[in-house]
Amino acid sequence: MEPVAFEVQPGITAIDTFFGGRERYTAAYLLDAEQPTLVETGPTHSVEPVAAALERLGIGPGDLAHIVVTHIHLDHAGGVGRLCRRFPRAAVHVHERGAPHLADPARLVASATRLYGEAQMRTLFGDVEPVPAKALHALTDGDSIDLGGRTLGVDFTPGHASHQVALTDSATGAVFTGDALGVHVPDLPVLRPATPPPDVDVEAAIASIDRIRARARSVLLFAHFGPIVEVERTCDLAIARLRGWAEAVRDELRRTDDAEEIVARLEQEALRDIRTGADAALDLDVLEERLRLLSSVRMNALGLMRYWRKRDERARPASGFGSPDDRASQPS
Ligand SMILES: [Zn+2]
């Protein structure tokens, strides 16, 4: 596929990673600075289109100075191991809790395979290669990554994943949001929460959205997909949707333990969001199908069920029966 890249803010270019073979679903971003910097990589299947776009933008193998990922889910960072071999001078920056999983992706891959199955792992993501230890830089909250002439401010923004960061560009006030606000793809005017297992935390996610709102001085740069200028409205909507979905799952859990019934309820919720948010001329079935890849309702339901059950367990006196807590993370 021809590389696709377009400027979204002065000195920030969105690059289509063609995740899942689709256009305008998942973005990486190139920051123009003395030290050229890529935010997000896409999965390993995206390495060729991203490298081709970088080359077209004048970034050769020796030129890329930094790669920063908002979190380690494979649709954002699965390709970082292979990409940093193509760009051997690049330092790889990731949340301190994500760094061990990029150095040794075995648990990350095992965890994602449990969710997606072997076949989808191959078709969607491809192999996941480790990042050499000497290239890895662990980020802590409040860090500032110096790109020469501009910086990226680091805010820990847990919720969607415990190891997610948001990045604020000093030059434009744009914020790279990762999946903190959910998924919003052009042409599909629906903001959908992204609440996959294992570590979605609704209250943390809401606090993180407010943190992003306070940082943003221009646009929100979604990984899925592109710039959104209406900061206040989008943050409000993201919180409302998240609360709505979380409450729907909580309601159902009071009534049933059956995951299928809970998934069905959340599907109704998702359809209602589409009907109230979408242009009436759009075909609802097509919309639903296109959103499924990025943010499956089933995955969101399973994540929220796990969240409420963990909360209930914490609230109960210890019974001696804990649930295994898998800290490695899944893509979304
Ligand atoms: Zn994610």
C-alpha cells in the first residue's frame, strides 16, 4: 500500500499504520524536531508502511532519534522491536511498567494470544520482537523528553491500561492520548470506550481524561484515529460513555453471571450510542462492523466484568480465595 501521511499540527504528521489492512484506523505520528521522534509504531505488520512513510518524509535509518509508545498494547507498540532495528539510533520510551514487557514480550504475547487466539494474532499483529535493553528508556510520571526545540511532557494516564502515558507537545499543546479516551475513527462519528481486560480501571480512566483535558491546549491526537479539536466536548463525552458502559455492566452483574447476557446488554448500549451519535444516513451495520476490529463489545464487556469483580473482591473480607491477577496486558 502507498504510504499515507498528513500534517495534523505544525510539525506533527500522522502516518497511517494500516492496522488490520484498513485505512484510517490506527495512527503513528512523526514530530519534526532537531531529534525526529515517532509516537506509536503500530504492530509488526505496520513496520513496512510506517518505515516507507518515514522515508518519504525524509527520515532515513540513521535519522530517527526517539520512538515513544503510549502503552504496550500490540496495535500501538507491537512493531517497536522490529522498527528499532530498522532505525538503530532510536531510543525507545515507554512507561516504566511497560518496559520489561518490551524487553521480553513473552508474557505480553501469551496474554494477547489468550484473548485473540493464534489465528488473529498472526493476521492482525504478526511476530513481536524484543527491544534491545540498551535502547529502552523507562518513563516516570512528570518526565519531559527533550527532542531538541520541543519537548514531550509525560503524564501517567492509567485506566484503559495501568501502564498508559499521555504525551503533551510543548510546541503546539497537542496531546497524544493513546486509548485514554477510547476509539474515534473518522467517518464513524461514534466515540466508543476501550475497556479491555485485564487492568481497565474506570475511576482511574476518568481521572486520566480530566488530566488530559487540563493539558490540552490545541488538539487531542487519537491513536484511533487522528486529531480531534473539540477538547471539552470530547472529554465530557468520553467520561459519559465510560460511565454508561460501566454502569450497564454493573447492572447486569447484579442480575446474572452469564457473560453472554452481559455482552448482549453492552451491544444494545453500543447500538444506542451509534444511533444517537451517527449521521442518520450511515448504515448502522457497516458502522458496527467497522468498529468491531478496534474495540469489540465483547472485549469491553469482559474487561468491565473483571473490573467490577476485582472491586467487589477487594471490598469483601479476605476469604482465602483470590483470583489470579495477570499483570501482562492485551491489545486494544
Ligand atoms: Zn490499548
